[in-house]
Amino acid sequence: MEAMAASTSLPDPGDFDRNVP
């Protein structure tokens, strides 16, 4: 899920929390 997280298109505080500022 690193590819999706890199985009940070979806503000999901689940797996993208570490990618979302």
C-alpha cells in the first residue's frame, strides 16, 4: 500500500496516517 500512500489522495487516518501531514 506504499504506492497509494505516496499519493495521499485519500485522507484516511488508518494506513495513510503516517503519510498524511
